[in-house]
Amino acid sequence: MAIDSNHYSLPNALNTVWKDDSLWSNTVQRDLIQNCIPSNSCPVSEDELDKLHLVSTSCDYLKEFSPTTNGDHWLSSYGHDFTSSTQEYIHTVSSYLFESTNSLPTSFRDPLIDFVRNTKSHVATLNYDKLLYEAFINAGICNGFGGQLVDGFLDSGFDSANLVRKFNNRFGYYMHLHGSPLFKDINNITYKLAISSIATTNIFGSKHIVLTHIPHKPTVITASQVLSTYWSYLTLSLSEVDEIILFGYSGCDTHLNKILKMYANSKIKRIVEWDGDSFTDQQRQKFWDSELGNNVTLNRMPDITQFISW
């Protein structure tokens, strides 16, 4: 948001994809999704995706029922396709956020890369964009087993065994906690696509994107082997660190906060966040203390990309 507050705005991404007819193979799909949104229009926030998640999950469940002897089924053809249509919309929104030509400011990027290269510190991201990931790839930080961080993907696809340290390797982990538009299932194997292949016009459904009302996010994570593996390794990662830096994170994902509070209560925690909201420093400190427990230091800045004190 500090780099491009318009492009990386979730309401803007939801609306841009929503109103582009060329991105819908059948606009009836959009009408059915719209029927699950409280405003009966384009969703503007994760909260508004509550009912959509419930309906999609229900259709997925009912789809498993066999037709009657007369060929009748609980679901219409649209019901059969509803989950995939929802996943396509969500994936296309994440692709829109990913597709930007923006890059990290050099003054921010270089100290961060030097820090990760020297420390092999774990990195966990909640974003779908490529700002951090592309910078790490270009710097060789993420380069299979030849870099400082691994994410479990090889040319053969994702395997949790790829995260196991062998042969005295001491690499850290890059964990896409809420997924990435790069992940695509082919013949029951999840592959990571090339960055250049991601575009809003490259439409496919994905179960590896966490974009829904906050209470439903753990359900999406559990349904994805990739994501559930990352969340398992997050707890391992927390046990290995001396300090946790939460950078540009609003604190709204309660499922993450609970894990941090449970497994890292005694760890030093630094919060780096934007100071342009309506809250005072005292209010935000109280919020973070409540969410994360002990040892929380708050650093609020007008532009968090000026932070270099890693």
C-alpha cells in the first residue's frame, strides 16, 4: 500500500475483476456469486465473502452425492460449477494484485536482502503480490536448495519433504501463508508457475488462495496441503527465532495472532506499521499487547518502506 495504494487496495482489485466481462466465461456465474454478497453487488471486503464461502463449501459437499436412479441431483449445473467459479474469481483477484509492474524501492530492498542472506531468517507472507518474492528470486535468496530460503517447490511440484533439512543444510523457510496465484494443481500435484505466466487473463480455479471472511480462513488453509504445511512449519519457525518482526500487518487475522501468542509469547516482537490511520499509538499498543501478549514494541511510520533497521 505504501508503494501503490490504488493497485494494492483489495476493494479495487475485487471491483476491477468483477466488472470486466471478458474475465467471465458466463456472467450467470457472477450473478450467482452476487446473490451471496450482502449488498447484492460486487464484494468490497473479506467480511462480505462470508456467505459466499458457506454456499461454495455446501455446493462442494452436495456435489459428492450420487444422482438418484432417475438422474436427479441436489445441484443444478450451476451448482456443480459454483465452487470452481468462486475459486476462479478469487484467483483472478489475486492475479490482478500480483500482475503489477511495481517493485520494491532499492533503499528498502537491499538492506532486507542483506539481512535475510546473512541470517537465513524465516519469511512468512500473507500477501498475494510478487513484490517481496520476485526481489528474493532475483537476489538468489529463493533459488531452490541453492538459496537461503526454500518454499517446498521443485520442478516436480510441491512436497513437504522438500522442506526437511538434510545433509547439514540450514536454510530458512519462505512460507506463503495465504497462498499465491502461482500455485496450480495439475493431476493432483501442485506446481508453481513462472512469474511471467500470471495474468488476469490466465484464469483457473485454485484452492490455494486464502481470501474469505476471517473465521473461514482456517478452513481454506486446512483444505490445501500446501498451505497447511506452511502453517505447520510456521510453529517450527517460531521455535527457532529470537525475534519476530511483523511488517505492514494490520493484525486482523486472528488465526495468526493466536499462533503467535501461543508459540511466541516470550519472544521479542517488533511491529512496523503505517501511522496514517485514525488510531493513536497508545490504542495500537494496547491492541497489539492484547493480541500478541508480552514483549511487543511498536514502530509506527508515515512510510514503512523507509524502515531499514532489520
